[in-house]
Amino acid sequence: MDLERIVKQSNLEIFTPLEAAERQIDRAIILFLEDHDYICAITLACAADGILGDALRVQNKTAMIDLLKSELQRFDLLSHLSPKQISDQHLNKIRNLLKHLSGDLNETINHVTDIEAIIAIIRAAGNFIFITERPTKKTVEFFEWLQREHPAIFEEAAKYGQSRLVK
């Protein structure tokens, strides 16, 4: 096998982390809305969320997950948990299940993946908007769908966005 020849014939793509995150968000939305592939939508949205959350922290800005952690600590049921415990046990549980093997490849994972995908996309899209002050191409379509199909979730998501933009 001539590895050098194979590499030279390969497609070279040049992109920034922000461009990668934008594509991941848009593809996650397509997978969610069109294919109902919630697991892959979660994986892509969480990858974008990780990139963008780190970028926000470098800029000394608040990421969506940090807003959610502080909001969840207000609930009596979760008030005894640290922010890290809230992340690990609640906000990032499905992400971690999809990224890491817990020990058994045949273990059954019972999760409400459509809601988890909605939350993952909201987190990533929110972070993208916090950084760029604009939505991705597919974010508007997603939020229109969310407002139509799940108005309560849309209203809560709007509260997080408004509280973040007011700060």
C-alpha cells in the first residue's frame, strides 16, 4: 500500500473549530428533524457544545451548561448536588453514555433520547449564538419546530437565552 499516494489523493478540508461546530449543529438538527436519529444528533450537538463551551470560558463568558447548572441548583431535589454532580448525573449523562463504555457492550441504555437531543441542540445552538450573535442556518428551523411542537420547552429555552444576553 502506497500510503503517501493515498494521502495525496485524499480531500483536504480546511476549517476552524467554529466552522466545525456550526456544521455539527446543523447536521445534528437535520438528523433530529428529518431522520429522527436522536443518538447521532446528541453526539454531534454535544461535540459542538464542547467546542463552543470551551471557547466561551476562554473569553470569560458563561456557557449554556453553566446557566443550566446554576438554574438546576435552585430545585430542592438537586440543591444538595455540586455543579459537577449536576453535570455528570443529569446534564451530561446521555453524552457520557454515548461516549464511554460502562463495561458491557450489551448493556441496555434506557433514555428519552428525543428530549436529550433537544437539550443537546439547544445547548450547542445557544453557545453558538452567544459567540457569533447569529444562528446557524438550521437553528431557526429547529426553534420554529420547537415552538410549534413543544412550546413549553421553547419558552424555557428562550428564558435561558434572554438571561444570558441580558448579563
